[in-house]
Amino acid sequence: QKEVEQNSGPLSVPEGAIASLNCTYSDRVSQSFFWYRQYSGKSPELIMSIYSNGDKEDGRFTAQLNKASQYVSLLIRDSQPSDSATYLCAVKVDNFNKFYFGSGTKLNVKP
Amino acid sequence: SQTIHQWPATLVQPVGSPLSLECTVEGTSNPNLYWYRQAAGRGLQLLFYSVGIGQISSEVPQNLSASRPQDRQFILSSKKLLLSDSGFYLCAWRHTSGSNNEQFFGPGTRLTVL
């Protein structure tokens, strides 16, 4: 059974701070990792993908992957109220067609 | 560029009525296609996925079924809806060529069963 765990939150941070979202997964052979942002009432939007250990930066977002610890995180720098949403972590195992999603962490950025 | 469409956007149906939700993808060929359901305040539940025309893998045994009559068309159906079928239904697609594993979601259909 492949499991993806996220703290449901809510995680509250002040505007301009760094938001840190964490995700752990149970399958050691998981190879591809994704972060989605989902605004209330909307569909998930892909914001980051990461495939190898280390950091990957895209604008204000940084994804961090540690396969040995089975841990992936998302850092949001200079958080804005518009970043307030639920963030979903997803993992995929190579050669399998399914994605496994966490239940999401709700982020509130306070002005 | 690729685009994914779902319709209808919103649907209110009585218990016991049939259901048909449609998803189409533009701008790609032979995508993997997925149906998910998200209950209020919950995570994503994978219902079905398809790797090609006529091929359907079912993840959850329920009163729902899926079909893929064309390469870029994915349909979710039910003969008789239950109250528990209410939720946000999301279609998603993924490239099958290259190393890009990214999955992209459509706008979703919000279904309320009364």
C-alpha cells in the first residue's frame, strides 16, 4: 500500500514569510514527486515537479526531495495572501500509471 | 499546447438517476487519462484510469463505470446514482512519451445527488 502523508493544517504564516509544507511517502521506489495547489472550489494546479534528490527552484517556490528519508517539501518564499490554498503532494512510481495523493495541507497567508 | 475540457461544470441529479460526465483532451495523442473524485474537504480518490482506447482500469468497485471510446475522450457513467456519489469529479491526463510524468487536471464537475 503506497501512502502519502501530509499535515492537514491549517498552516498560518504572515505575509512575506516563508511557508514550509511537508510530505512523507511510504514507497521506497517512488520516483516522481509533484506539488499541486488547489484553491477552494477549483481543480488542482501543478506548481512543481521533482525527480531527483536535492532542491529545485521555480520563482518563489522551492521543492526539496530526500529519497533516503522518503520526504519531499515545498517552500514558498515571500508568501502572499494569494498563496492561501490547499497544497497537495503526489507521488508516482516509474512504470506504473497511478499517482498517489496526500490529503493536502491548507495554507493561510495573513496580510 | 494541451487543453483538457470537462462538462458539465455543475450537475444536480436525483438519487437513482443516470450519470454521464465527459472529458476531452486537445493537443496531445495517446495520453493516459484518469478520473478522480474529491469529496468535500477530502483528498483525491482515483476511480479509473486508461492507457489507451477501450482500456479501463478500475480502482474502486462501485456503481460507476468508465469508457474511452476515442483516444482523447474519457467518459464516466452510472446507471443509478447514490447519495454518496456526490462530489467533485476531476479528469486528468498525462503524457505517455518521454520522461515527463506530469499530470494535469481539468476544471472538474461538481455533482450533487439529492
